Amino acid sequence: MRVLLTSNASYEPPRGGSTRSNLIWLEALAAAGHAVRVVCAAHDAAGETTRRGVSVLRGP
């Protein structure tokens, strides 16, 4: 399964409870073999990182 989460919150590093809860869920899906990607706002620097199988793309 391919999973995409979009958010106006910054996901890297995680801030707040809902962001942390979503990342735990997304990391579990990635560990189960699913393709997981987050597209979110860049509050500091734009770019792409991968954290525990979850691709995080930050943009303006």
C-alpha cells in the first residue's frame, strides 16, 4: 500500500502530540513494508529526509 500524509505542521523534528502519534503510526506502516511519505510545511529548511522508512518532504 502507498500512504501519503499531508500537513501544515513540521514533521522533522516532530513537535506536539498529534505529530508524534502520526509518526508512530506511519513508522509502523513502513516497517510492515508499505511505502510511506509525508509532505509538510518547512518551518526551517526545505528538503527531503527519511526517518525509519518514512520519507518526509518539506516545502514552502
